[in-house]
Amino acid sequence: MSTPLWSPSPERIERSNISRFIRYVREQQHAPVHDYPALYRWSIEYPELFWTAVAGFAGVRWHRECDTVLENGRRMPGARWFVGAELNFAENLLREPNEAPAIVFVNERGTRRELSRRELIAEVARIAHGLRALGVTSGDRVAGFMPNLPETVIAMLATTSLGATWSSCSPDFGVNGVLDRFGQIAPKVLITADGYFYGGKTLDSLATVRGVLEQVPAIEHVIVVPYVAEVPSLEGVRNGRAWQEFGAPGATLEFTAVAFDHPLYVMYSSGTTGVPKCIVHGVGGTLLQHLKEHQLHTDIQAGDQVFFFTTCGWMMWNWLVSALASHATIVLYEGSPLHPDPRVLWRLAAEQRLDVFGISPRFLAACQKEGIRPGDELDLDRLRTVLSTGAPLAPENFRYVYDSVKNDVQLASISGGTDIISCFALGCPVLPVYEGELQCRGLGMKVEIYDDAGRSIENQKGELVCTAPFPSMPVGFWNDPDGTRYRAAYFDRYPDVWYHGDYALLTSRGGLVIYGRSDAVLNPGGVRIGTAEIYRQVEKLSEIIESVAVGQEWQNDVRVVLFVKLRAGIELDDDLRKRIRDTIRANATPRHVPAKIVAVADIPRTLSGKIVELAVREVIHGRPVHNTDALANPEALEQFRNIIDLAS
């Protein structure tokens, strides 16, 4: 599509952080840049100057300046950033103890709490004092088995203020899912809530915690946050104590200085194809990337209200919390995005006067199917940016936002991952938005598209890669001392080049189109097809809620099989099958048309909401699926076994 859906006004361009940053690098670095394309080129040609400018522009607080900005700059992995520098992550998020709101919390029951920056700092100091008294120090791990509460943010900041390492997962994991994660990193302290609310139900967390404690002897202490009960029972919780009685009120907050690449977070891969990888991210790289993405790409300004719907088991939680470093208010929501009705998050956007509203393509698609028009029903006057990630955003979802939400809003579909705790492709407040397209590559990220021979291509589909080091590359994997598993995960496909595993296209104007995960790409007759290309067409039909497409090995080839979840009362008859095939053929190619179309009651997803195409593919071939604890609805896989229609 050559006509943009949205273009920023001259006033918005002038007020943006990125315009100020362009002026800043012209003055400070004498960089010859006047627009985004020139800034992007400069950022990848002069990475040391660029990342130094990000740190200066955002006001990073150092305990010690670096000796060398980039060491081994051509090695991937092996490059080291800001060598010799020392800083503290929590200190950079907890600036200016004032009465401005730092956190606003809302849950599905309508409970609302607010903490000022001063109150947040006082609570972090209290919990940090308690952790220090338990012997937590630099290098120790503290784990959170928590809903998306203010206490989760407080616990992370208290942990990192001590130079310790934080790791969290959401409370909907079962015992095995928690063991697969925390069992690998052996935390000294576990912080948990007693339970959580979801979809109108009250769910217990302490039974899971007791099961975990039986198998992880490294956990010496458990801190329990009362959330569903006023006074939770700590019976059977080893060395358990109540959150409200922990630490010392009135304690002074101190910050331990650590190296730039000191372990900040341990994050986890989805774990749907085996035990999750424990990905270690460093303090400085995470901070710099998030400051860049928030201030330059998302245009977060001091005082903004910033929201993203996420659990504590997804990297978007870590990303959201970092907005505190930009003097924003972070808005946390705990519960179902569809309970008590699908308008709950839109009401939050209106009532909280959100500036930045982040959700998933699945949520937007569900609202579109329900005919919800938030812009007509609610006051979204302050809403400036809508973010979407977790899957490719279909063109009709782009149109839905501009037709039904707000016509003057930056819609930024962003893409990256837990592997880099950030994004390769993002929005840009000074560039237009085109249907189905991510606006730009991230500053400082030398992103290219490679063909199978490792040649850089444009306007053709291929593999998304990054051909130069960047600060938020993982420090490494946990328990991988020689880096063997780390190198195998990202650098085996193309030597010295980060292979991300997304099937994508770089447009001539510098935008990106993502077609799905490379390992889920379909290959009928030797032609590569991204699954998102099929979903974009199928889910246009009002009868279909969502779908999953996989390749079935058949007669020495691969045929496309499409599973569809239908709206209540709809039957998958021959007429609907024909309309599905006709829609795909007319808007894609005959190669995209599925050989088989099967109705299913539900589609399996990870706990962060991503469709698990690989698991479905394994089941239809009669192969085992490992680690179903990583799924939100593992029971949904059973309906894909022994389907008679797939035997012919």
C-alpha cells in the first residue's frame, strides 16, 4: 500500500523526542543527520557514537564512566560494550522522589491503587533492607512467582538495587513449568502472591509454591504477598514470611554499582520444544535499549501514562517497567483482558487517560470481530500511540485501529523477542504508518534480510538477521560456561551474524513485514509460505475467530492444513470452506490455499498468548510434544490427534 494510513503532523514531529535527539547528535557529535533515514544510517555506521549519545540524551546515571565504548566490535558474539563502566539499574529507574504517580494498578475486579515515586522508593528501600538481611548480594538470584502487581515491580527494583539478579514467571505456570525455569537458576529467595484473579475466578498459588519448594532446596526464604486473602496461610511454606512484615520501614535506599554487562535478568524461551533456555541479560544493555525504544521510538515523555497488557512471564513486563526511567507512570493491569467484557482495557485507556496503549493483535482482532468501536464509545482524546506485538498485525487490524479507535494515533507494530529483551523493528513518531508494515528498523540495529545463500536482499522474503553487535545481546545462557548453546541458538545458520528466526521482508522505504516464525514456515512444493500470510486472509471472514496453519508431510511433499476456530453457532460446511479457499486464492496465491480445512474448538497458545504452530504440527504427525506446561491451554492439543480427515 503506497498511501499511508497516518502521518505525523509538523507539530508532533517538532515536539518529538527523536527530533530533539537529532538536534542533540548534530550539536554533540557533529553528526550530519536531519531525518530518520539519515539518523538510522549514522547509528549503524558509528555505533560507539550513537550509543554514547543515547546514554547522554537519556541522562544515564553512571557510578563510573567506561574506558572503552566498544571492544571486539566486529565479533558476534564476543563484542563488549561500555567496558569498565559501572552503574545500577534500579537507580536509573528511581529518579526524583516526588509525588508524581509512578505506578497505577487496576485489576479485573475494579480495584485501583496508586503509588507516587516517593512511595515507590520507600517501599523498594524497605524490601531491599529485608533482602540484604537475608544475605542477598550481588550475583544472587531472586525469583518472582507473581501476578502483575506493584509488589512485583518493588521486588524487582529492590533485588536489582543490591546488584542481585531478578527472574519472574506468571502464576498460571504449574509446578513443572516453574521447576523448568527456577529449578535451573537456583534462586536464594522466592517472592510469591498467595493467588490471583482471572476471568472471574480466584486461583491459588501457594499449592504450586509448596510443590516447587519440595524440589528446589536452594530456595532459602519465601516472601508471600497477600492478594486474594487478607492473611494467607503460610503452613508448609518453608521459611515463609508475610510481605507486609518484611524489611525495615524508613530504611535508606542504597545502590550497589555493578559492571555494564552484570546479570540483571534471567529470561526464558517459550519452552514448547524442550526445557526453556535461561537467557541472561545485562544491566547496561537492557537499560540503554529500553531508553532508546521508549524515548526515541515510542516518544515516551515525562508524565506520560504508559500501559502494556502483559504478565510477569513475558519480556513486555520488563520493557514496561523500564518506562520509569523516562519519568513516566506505568499502568499495570491484572486479570483477563476480556472480563467482565471486551471493553475493559479500552475503559482503562479512557479513565486513566493513557498516552501509550499496548496490546496484542489477538486482542485487536477480537474487538474487531465483536464490532467494538472504542473511539465512538469512549474519550480517547489523550491516546497518542497504540503498540502491538506478540504476532504479526494483519492489515485489517491496522484499518480497524484507524477506523474504530482513533484516526490520529501512531499505530506501532513492534517485533523482537525475549532473546534480545527488546525489538529489531519498531515504530517511529516522525514516520508515516503503512498498512501491514512495521515502520522502521530500530536505531543502532543493523537489521537485514538474507536469502538462503546469506546475501542481503530487499523487497523479497527471507530471514531476518542482525549483522553487527548491539548492547542488549544476551550476556549468555545460564549454565553454559563456554557459550556452546548460546552460539548454537543464534550463530550457527550464518557465521558471525545473529539469526533471529523470523521470516520477513524489508521494503524499499525501510519498513518491515513479518510473515511468521521461520521454523513454522510452510513449504508446499518447495515454495516457502509464512503462516501470517494465510491468517491475514482467513481471519477477514466474520465466521472465524482465529486459525492455525501447519504443514503436513504427505506423499513425499508437504500440504497445508488449516484449523479454524469458529464463532458460536457457526458450522464449517462446504460453502464456508469454499469461501475460505476463495479468499486466500484471491488475496494471496494458489500455493497458500489449504489442502484440508478442519474446525477445532480451541487453538493452543503459550502463556504469553502466542500460537504454538510447532506443537500442533507434532501432534498431527503422532509425535510427542514436550513441556506442555508452557502452554496456557495444553488440553487443546488433544483435539488435533488422530483426525480422520487428515488420513486421506
